[in-house]
Amino acid sequence: MALQRLWVYSCLILIRTPFLRYGRGSSLRSVSPGMQRARILSSAVTILLMLSSVMALEGALGASTVAAGTRPAVSNQQVCGPVPAGQVRCFAIRHQVAFNPDTASPSGYSPDQLEQAYNAAVGSGSGQLVAVVEVYSDPTLVSDLATYRSQYGLPACGTSNGCLTIENQTGGSALPTASSSWATEAATDTEMVSAACPLCRILVVDSSSDQIANVFTSIQTAVAAGATEVSLSFGNNEFSGETAYDSVFNNPNVVFTAAGGDSGYSAGVQYPAASPYVVAVGGTTLTPASNSRGWAETAWSGNQGGCSQYEGKPSWQVALGSQDSACPNRTVMDTAADANPNTGVAVYDSYGSGGWTVVGGTSVAAPLVAGLYADQGGSHGYVGAQQLYSGAFLMTPVTSGPGGITCSPSYYCEAQAGYNCPTGMGSPYGTGVPQLVALGASQPAAQVSVSWSNPLGGVVSLWWSGGGQGWTLWTETSSNTATFIGAPGGTYSLAVQQGTGSYLGPVASSGAQTFTIAASAPPAAPAMYGVGGDGTLYPAGSAAMPTTALWSWNIVRGIAVMPGGQGGFVLDGYGGVHPIGNAPAPAGVTTSWPGFDIARGIALAPNGTSGYILDGWGGVHPFGGAPSVEVTGYWPGWDIAVAMALCPNGDSGYVLDGFGQLHPFGVPGSIPPMMPQNFYWNGYDIARGLVLVNNCTGAYVVDGWGGIHAAGTAIQETGTAYWPGLDVARGIVLVPGSSSSGYVVDSWGNFHPFGGAPVVATPNSTPMAGVTAASAAT
């Protein structure tokens, strides 16, 4: 296997050689053609020498180069001991029975085995810079990494070819004092990044001491150097002032993977793993198995997960609902990978360990996960572990182990189905991006029936593109078939991928199927418009409409379209009502609050020219001759009202607050009753839109993640878009005449059908400038 890997990397290196970096800021493009040829020839000679060495080595070692399964449980040694508050310790654990320096036949899992277990893609991650933050220095790190990578057929990665850079905490070349303990940590980190992402560049930042201030200076240096992933294999007990350091991690373009600790649940949650802006990495016991993956994982007993004392719960954990309801704060972990030293990895560390050894601990898991993130390439665009909870990162659930630990609730210390603290959402699988699966299509009349294979099981997301639009999420389902309805004569591409979707789009379009809808018309879509914060209209399934007001300020708060879709009104935050299309100037606007941005919603009466304005405190204000109403909910000083909808009589309806509660209002004597509902998010301001059905006896509420919730007599619908942790849904609208089919609109102006509504051409597939309050209207 190592020989095969080296042939692959040899081809990649020879192809990429003219663009390899030789130190920060330089490349072969800046040297003469003669020098380029010399360096290419030198690289080729080096590769041939490596091939010869590996061929001889493989012949000598045969199949004995790695150990499979669980090794005997012995007295494993924590490389770094406890430290006082204000300092950090490393989390590497040396497996003593496998301490076997100076051997050419290392024990422990190899890069091949780790790549198989976590489905890492050979050849991905090229050009990514992964940083590992250390304490003190390792004088043999360069040679140790060269030994490790040569042993397993990985391409050379040293300071001379620009692949490896070692700096002090301020970015200088003068390194701090050496430490044998932290040398083992440094060797483990760089070698695990190498195993997960062999083509990544590696930056090592050595802190002057284990004081937290020095360590955080190193983290900032790593970010400033351009690292897209930063691995942190250290920590200490939480402390009351830790939130002051969190801002260092609040960066959507950098993934910070923090080891969660190795001393067991009772030892408590560690920082920085507790920060909501990092990916907290726990540990598993990884063993070979007779299944499709070839490996099995259970939660490891050394995990220190649980409920943070000081950190608030991020929105993507709030979205877990009952899976994580016991902890009002941040829960730790987010993900996990091999960390049990009895199923540890091979590490070459000549300074701290004297040669080859086996290492475990979450110090192994954190750089492995950082490397798997780097395999994706590019800027990540998520804060903290948000990507793991959104479904944009394919995970293998870990549902059992470690056993024998007692805690309350049990998911704090024991794995279970769904979220659990020892392993979070599970272990990463693949390059992190959901994978395309097979797709086939047939085309009867005006619709296309699609089917696909789903070898891993679970939810798949379907994407479509057409009419010059980018990829748009169509639906998420655990089924193997679906029906696509498009515009007659329209040409579309469909792609299906494993794992739930976000706004990333499919991994690639190579697996997509393209077809043209037949000429017969599909079901009619309503006239719908998204509106930008500046008043710009974005039509979906309808013609463009002239607008009479545009602002350079982001002040639009709502839109309502007249019957027939030829005109309507836009609401600004100060209560102003502005006509669009052929709508007349509104008469009798009874509210306007200059300087106070408190208007939140607008609803039109059946005549299409009068209606009501909602303020953030729940007040309902008539305009255009509509009668005054009584409100049953009003919250002076509390800006919590988010939407309103009118009953068919046009003089009563409901106000929706951000927690999901419906509050009736109306003219005297016509206030509708309180509506039964099975949802309410007390303390969580996540409701975003409201639509009424069945003569005002039922309703649908959409939350910010795209979830659709039925109240009263409405039939529960499963939305076609759901984005846990991503608060992007902004409104909901029904197809005219339907009580169960409609659309959810997101803050980019895309319309997502549910309940059998046809797909419509969406106005935009990327974020639009100034859009913060896109609304839907019929």
C-alpha cells in the first residue's frame, strides 16, 4: 500500500513541481527556466530514491508494519502532567507496551489505516496550510517528520521545500527551549496532520511557555500566517475568565480543532475545547470490523465531555432540541476520532520517546480532524462546529461506549443515538463534504421522476440548477425516489448527495443528470417576490414589478402583494407604506415612527388596498381605511413580534412572536380564539414567518432553520429545506387555494417548495447585498 501511495504522490508532485513553494512568498515561477528544470530534475531523483527505499522496505517488512485491533491494556503514560490554572498541558498519551524505539517496524495505526477508517481522499488538500500550536520546541521535529513520512510513502515535507515551517509565538525563527514532553506532542500533531492530509503544508508555532497568554499569542500568529485549520492539542480546566479569550476563535475562515481532554468524565470540561467557536474533539476506540466501512468505533472512557460552566450554547446546539436539553450552556464534544492509546497510532519521536512509539489521547484526534477539514480545501465559511451540525460534513454516528460510567443525564458520559457529549455528532467520514450518489431519471409529461442509490443509508439532499441559476437545495429525504416539477420547456440539472444540505451546493456537477421538461404545463406557481433591505424586488415564478421606492439603507421590513400580483406595498422599518407595481398610494397611513425602526410586518385586507402594520411590541395599526382592531398581546419595550397574518374576513388575524406563540387580534367582537399549537420555544427567538389556513382555524409557522410547524387544523408538513444552526429562513407562503402546499423563502431570496408545490426559478442563489428581511407574498 505504501508503494502504491508513493507512486500516486510521485505523479502529483511531478505535475505540481513548477508551482511548489520554496519558503514563504517565493515559488518556482520567480526563478529562471534553467533553475526550474534543475529543481524538477532534483525532485524526480528524490522521488526515485524514495521509491527504491520503500520497495526494499516493503519487501523486508511485509505485512508486519502495522498492528490491527486492540493492544493489551497496560499502564499508559500521560506525556504531560497536570498544570496550575493559567497554564495548559498537552493531551498525548504514550502506550507503554508499544514503546519500542529504534525499530524499523512500528506498531500502531498507519496513515493507510487511518485514511481507510475515515475515508480520507488521497491527493486532496493540496496547498492548504494547517497549523499546530505547541509549547517549547522539538529539536528533532524536522528529521522525525521526514522519517515518519518516508516510512509510510508520504511525499517529503521539510523546511527546505516549503512544506514545513517552524516559528516562535511571534512568527520569528528563534525557537524557545526544548521540551521532551512537548516534543512527543509536536511529533504526534505533525504526523497526524500528515496522515489525514498528506499534501497539506504544515506550520508549527512554538509558544515560549505553557502560560495561556503565550499560547494565545501563538494562535493569533498561526491565523495571521494564513492557516485555514489550527490544531490545539492542549487545555486545562475551565475558568471564569475564559470567555475573554473566545474572540480569537470567532473566525469563519479558520477551523480550530481543540482536544477535549483525556482524564475521564469526572475530571470536567476543558478549555479551549469549551469555546463555542472551536470544534471540540473527543476520542473513540477504533477497531477493524466486518462491515461495509471496515472499522467500528465506540466512545472512549478518557473523554472529558459534558456541560460547560461558562460558555453559552451556540445556535446549532440549540437546534438539537431534546437531544441536548439538559445543558443550558455549550456542550462538549462536537466530533471525535481515534484516541484510545490501546488502539493508538504509530508516531516517530526521537527526542521525547527515543524512536517509534504508539500514542493515543485526544491529542491524536484533534490534528486528525484538522487534516480532514483541510482535505476540503478553501475557506470554510462556518464559525466553530456549525458545519458539523448543519449536515454539510458527513459523519459516522458513534452510538455506544464506553460503558461503566455513571452520570446524569447519561448522554454526558455515554454515547447514544443522536448527539452525545463523548463523541458529539460522530466521527468525520470522507473529506468532510457529502458525497454524490448515483442518480437516474425518467421523464413522463411535465414532471421528472428520479431515483438514486444510497449505500450509506440516512438522509440525502437533492439539488437542482436551471435557467442560469446556481445550485439550489430542492429537498432532503431518506427515500430513494422523488418527483421534480419544473417550468414547461425548461432545462434542469439534478444532483443527489449523501448527507443533509447547506448552502454549499453539491460536491460537483459531474454526477448530475440534465434534462428538459416537456411542453405541457406543470401546476401553477403563485406570484412571489423577495424584497431586499433596500427595497429591490426579486420575483420568483412571476414577472418583474416596478418599484417606487429604493433606499441606500437597509430598512425594508415586509412586503404584501395585491390579488392578481400586479401591485402591492413595501413596508419600511419606520412604518412607511410604499406602493409597488400598479398599487395606488396608500390612503390613511395611521402610523409612522421617524427614527424608530419598529415596524415588523404588513398584511393586506381582501380589497388589496387597505390593511395593517405590525410593530415589534405586538401593536396592530390600520392603514388605507381598515378598521381599528383590538390586540390580545402587547409587550411595551419588548421587540418580540415577528409576523402577522389576516383571516379571510380581513379584520382579524394572528400575531406571531419570536418564540412561536400565536396571539389573536381583530375588530371588537371578531377576535378569533387562541389556536392550539404543539410548538413553543420559550427563550429561543427562532420563529420567522406565519401563514393561516382552513378559514383561520389552522396555521403554519416557519422557524429560522426552515422547519415548518403546524398549528390548529393544519396538516403537519415536512419542509423541503432545513438548515440546523443556520438562521436563514425569512418567510412562508401558500399556493393559492391550497392548505398544505407552499414555499419557504430564505434570506437570499430563494423559494423552497413543500407539500407538492412546484419548483420555481428562484431570484438568486448567492447572498444579495442588503438582504436581511426577504419576505414572501401572494
